[in-house]
Amino acid sequence: MIIMWFYKKYGKIILSLFLSLVIVLFIIPIFSTPRRLTDLISKIKIPKFNFGKLFTLNFPSPSPTIYDNTKPISTPTPYPLRPTHYSSPTRPVQPIKPTSPAVVLTKAGPTPDDELVDFPIENDDINNIPGYPTNAPKPTKPPKPSPTPLAPPEYLRPGTGLEDIFKKAGELACVPPALLKAFVAQEAPGVLNWSDQTALFYNAYDWWHRVKEKSQVCGGYGYYTHTGLIPEDSLFAGEKCKDPFSPETANDTYSRLLGSCQMLRSYWEKDFKNPTKQKLKVSQVDRRVLIDCLIGYGIHFKQDTGYSGSCNGDWEMKYVAKAACVNAGGTCEYYNYCTTICNNYNKFANKNYNCSGATGLFVPGSYCQFK
């Protein structure tokens, strides 16, 4: 009763004094000093909440059900719309077996009909991808361009390569190919080093108008030997392939020695040009064409030596020496020519003639007359 009386009489006064004290001691100092207010706010800690758990589907496992041992335990009935396989507690859990190969994502070997794209990818799986063309065509190799003809057909000559050209020339001229090689090795040795392709180029008529550079003219012996100049009827006419044979021949206009056989123009035009046309059955021949000059050579040797033997046999040494003698102008004295040709023949015909006696076979001072 006393407390109630005291509260009714002095309670409002005491409450007013308390509030005034709080305002003076706490509220006013805080707002009068902003730094103290910010320090106070910074010390306030907001509790952290994991809002993700409010939306997760990973609910905790329910607490184990406590069964009443006095009541029998009933077997749970499977939910009819979810065909989950339940197993008895007394048996090990069996894995679910797939009922169709369509649900298999990985496998050890290829499917029997290989209709699906599976892993590991097989060689033909690319054809089974939806939208991919079945058996896509493989790119074909670009066609090879046809080779440029060597020369017009009417300009081509017999022979498939260097050896075959000498063989064909020997057959047509009725002389051993080794005899032709023996003279070419002395007169134009570079010919025997030609590749088959090079030989075929120089074995076609008018090649001197199909060259691309001067060196091809010079390499085919398409220049006058005595002057070293390219003839006026050729590409690069008047240009020099080499120095003159000698100062005396620098202005030569008569001999016009030319081609792989180095045959004089006068001899060629007078005695061998037309017979060569007949052998080849063509309308045009030239000393610069390899087989043309070889056939002319053969006709020259057989005619001037008087050889009457077989076209397929080897020549005796005396006829080889006489062919050298007549080709050198009726003597064996210059450059030991007869002996050199005889040795070359031994090399290409696989013979062992005693070539040291070649010069002594002829009557001195005669035109290659045998003793």
C-alpha cells in the first residue's frame, strides 16, 4: 500500500528525472559528436542467415522411425507411378539392367548394327549424326595437265631415249651403234652425257626454234664450230656460244661445221642430206637433229670405207681405222685421230683391237688406201 501511494504521488516526477538523466548523459553526447555515433553503428553486428537453405531441395534425412516392438512391422507398398526397384534387406542390391541399347551411354564394343553415335567414336559414326550427309563424297585429286608436246608430230624422230636413238640410227644406216658413239665421243662428247629427256628434245626437227635461252642452243651443238656463232636461221642468231676455233677460222663462211656429228655443210648438202631423208621418210632433215646427223654419219662411213659386211655385226679394226681416216680428210696424222677413234670403238663395242697400229694400215701419202 505504501508503494502504491508513493508511486501515485511521486512516480511521474521520478520517471521524468530518469529520462532527463538518460538524455543528458547518453543521447546528447552521441549526437553532438558524429564520430562517436559512427563508431557505435560500426560495432553493431547483424547476425548472418543462410537463406540458401530456405530454397534447397537437399532436405535432411528423416529421423529413423521408432517402431513399437509390440506391433507387427508392415512391408511398405511401392508407389505405383515410380518403378523403383526395392530389394529385400537380406539380399544384396542388384543394379538395374537396361532394357534397350538406346539408354546405354558408354559401352566396350560397337553396337551390332552401328546405328547410334556412341563412345568411343567409331570410324563410320560421322555418317550417323543427324543432319550430316550419309557417306559424304571425298574430294578427288585435281587432274594432271596433259604434257606439252615435244614437237609437232611431223617433226618427231625415231627413238625413246639416248641409247635407243643410237640403236635406231645404226639400224637405218647399217653400221654398229658403237662406231657412231666412237666418233661422237671425239667430236661432241657432251652428247653422251645427255639424259633421255634432253636427247629427245634435240632429236626433234626445228628444236632451235623452241629453245627458251641461248644455253640450250649451245648445249645442242647448234652453233658453227669454227666461228663459235649461232646460225642466222636459229633463235639467238649471231650470238656467241664460244670463242672461234682459231684466229684463222673466226671469219669462216665455207665449212659451217655444225651439229653433234660436226659434219661439213658441203658434205652434208651434196652427199648425205637426201639419203638421210629417204632413210627417215621425212621431207626435212638437219645436221642439228641428233638422229639425222647420226644416219648421215653412218651412210658416210659405210660408203667411203667400202664395207660390205652384215649390218648387225662388229667392224674389223681396219674398217674402223679407215672410217676415221676418211672423216679426218684422208689422213691419220692430225691429232692421232685414227688411233683415238679405234680406242673409242674398243670401249663401246667391248673389243680389244691393237689400235697402236691403226696409222700403219694405209699407204703413206694416199687417201686412206690400205697397204
